[in-house]
Amino acid sequence: MVTISVCVGSACHLKGSYKVINSLQKLISQYKLEASVELKGAFCLGHCTEGVSVKIDEEEKIYSVNEKNVEQFFDEEVIRRTKQ
């Protein structure tokens, strides 16, 4: 199971976290990954000056995701983890 945590704190909320969440929900459904990917909300991941902060599983890396790069993020980071 791959867990994606999307920051919904005030800074990320203003930068479009709910649009990112909606896009991720659609992509998870489109690829039929409901049984392999869990999408969660999180509060402050500590990168407030960047885009919407997203974390995968318990990794240290924080991704900066927005409406323009959410599909690329999903293809490059999430899909490959579901195939492992």
C-alpha cells in the first residue's frame, strides 16, 4: 500500500491543496489503484513557501505539487511504487 499525504494546512490550502487532492483521487480511480494507494490529509509538512507539500509513505522527501504537475508526480512517483 502506497500512502500519499497531502498537506491541508493554511499555506498549502491557499496554494490549492484541495485541487491537488481532487486530481489525485481522479488519477487513483482512473488507474484503478484504490486497493493500492491511500490518500490522506496532513497538517504542515514544513515546506510552506513551496507548492502544496506532499509526502509518500514515511519517506523524508517532500514533493511540491500543483495542478500543473500533479499528473507528472503521479506517473513518476506513485505508479512506479505500486509496481514494486
